[in-house]
Amino acid sequence: MSSVFKGILALVLVTTTATSFDPGGLEYKSEKFSLTINRDGSGELTVLYKDFGSKEGTRRHRKKDLENLKNSVMSRKMVDEAEQEGVDIAERRLDYDSFALGAFVRAKSPAYGRLFEVFTLYRLEIEDMIYITPLNGVVGQASLSEGGKIVIRKNKYAFAWPTNTTHIQFSATYKTKGASFRSELKRR
């Protein structure tokens, strides 16, 4: 796994590790994940994260997490470090929708496996199938694109597709422990 990024607690951990920020209690409630795998082995990943929040107990700490998230997402340093690892972050943004903070990211790489090594909280394994194992918490619900199924692999739930799959999509919701940033955003 890349030393630059240890994954993506949403867009959060990508940006937080890259900018030496302690992610504290950052979390998100759901995501929509889409990966296109090209014949040449390159790939493009898009992820839409919904409803960021923090496990921190005090408003002051949640507000600090929120400010750090905003600063990290827009950091040029994060983009530069991803490029050094072979990943081009083509688009990134924070969205405020229905009183909830979300994020969108689109990244490309000449080797799609690099997207997982540098950019996600999923383990990618290709054996008899393409396995994607969530590492970012307990999945409450998931829906997978055609050909995908949920399996138990190495005592963890994983998403699996046939090895000839060129487009992988899934939506997942996660069991969260903290509070949404809704209250911090309303008070501004």
C-alpha cells in the first residue's frame, strides 16, 4: 500500500494522509463507486460520498474535523503526491446538499490497480474473480452492478465480479458512530 495515502475515508483519508492531517473521527454514511477498466489496464474511478460527519463528541472537535476536511480536499499538495504515485486526480469537490456535506472525486491511472493502492479504503485482489473488500467500516447495505455479488472472503465481506468485467459499480451505506456535520453547517 502506498506510503502517501492509506486509503480514503471518503475523500477524507486520501487528503488527510497526504497532508499529514490527523483525521480524528471523520466518517461518511454512504458512497457511490464506479470503476472503468480499459483493455490496456488503465482505469478511471469516480466516487460520490454522502453525509460526512465526525465521531468526535464535542462541537469544537467536530468543527475542527470539518475545517480540516475542507482544507485537505482543496490542497494542491494532495494532487501532487497522487501524481507521484501514478494517479491523476482529474476532479474533486465538496458538495452541500440537503443540509449534508458530501464530496465527489474522479481519478485516472495508467494502471487501474494503482487507484486502489493510492486512493481507496478497499483492497483489490484479482484471482478467480475481481474482489473488492471494504476496509473502511461495516457495510450496512450494498447494491452492485450486473455480474457483481457479495461474498465472504478471508472472513470479511467482499464484492466480487468476473475477471472480464470492464465496469464495476456499487453503492454502499455504512454504520456510523458519530454525528453528521449538519449542525456545524447550519450554524454558519
